[in-house]
Amino acid sequence: MEQSRFHPGDHTILRRVWKDQIYRVTTTTVVEDTPELIALYWGIDYPIKSTRNPLKVSSEPLPELRDGTWGNSEVLMLIPANAAYAIYAFRDSAAHFSWYINLQEPLCRTKVGFDTTDYLLDITLDKERSEWKWKDEADFNNSVAAGIISPDKAQAIRSEGVRALQWVKEGPAAFFDAWENWRPTADWKIPSIPAGWDQLHQTL
């Protein structure tokens, strides 16, 4: 059965979830939703709800979600089909541009958008996709040492990062050039967080 898909310009939310607990909600605008690629956008003043990532080791109780807005950058999130990572194209208020690989659970489609789990470990790249480095390795390693992320899962996450990095560095220039030059439609409105944002297990 063909999955129900969103349309360009639709408002959705991207939720980060761990063990049935939502720890981040980001409002997004759909750019593309096809069998090959999901592309989501969010920008300055887009509403969010957030707390600490529960995979991060802490002796403190997890704070409740707090309302906020996205900061001084625009984000284009590109997720190839079934990928356990997302490629972020960042453009800040000074028009500086960079790439970023976020290692995460493959997206789960819901009635209000998409769910995933952010696994702490990321990769940053420059605009040319030539210089790169791991990001937040200490938090990731601490989570593994504490037993929050298993050693086997940690190895799978790192391996996925290596594969994603190779594709970003060596992938078709036309793909990356097109998305680097993409800009949101001028008449797009800032979304609001919808009713039902906190209801899990409503997958499509």
C-alpha cells in the first residue's frame, strides 16, 4: 500500500523521542516528500519545544519540555530513503553556509510529521564538503560507557556516520549544489505546533 505523503508547503513537526518520551519538537515546512528523499525546512522564529537529550549522561532529572523558537539560522534537512542519518544544510543570519550530518534513527512517519531519535554523535563539514570532524564524541562515548547506548549500537551508529560522510564528500555535485542554492518560497508562513503534538504511536 502506498504511504500517505505530505505536500510541499505542508506544516509538520519533527519529534525526537526516546523510550516513549518526547524530548524535542521542531516545527517544519515540507520541501519534498518522495520515496527517494524527504526534505524539511525550518528557520528563524519557528516554534520548538525542547529539553535535554535523555541519552546524554546526567545526574539531574530530565527537565520538562520548554517552549522556544529556533535561533539565527535556517536549516534544510535532507533524509535519503530509510537512512539512519540526516544531512543538514545550515545558513546563518550572516549568510555563512555549512553542512552537517546528524546520526539518528530512520524517520518514522506520523499523522503530524516524523519521529526519530538523535544519537548525540554528529559530523560537521565545511561548505566545500572537504574538511570535516566528529562532533559531540565525548557525550556519545559517555552514553556508551553508561550503558544508555549499547556497544553494538554505538558501532552501528559510527559505521553509518562513515558511510554518510563518504556519500556527502563524494556524492554528485549537482545534488549538493542544487540544495545549497535552494531557498524557501517567499510566501511561506511560520508554522505553529499543532494539536496532537504529544500523542505518540499515531504512525501512518
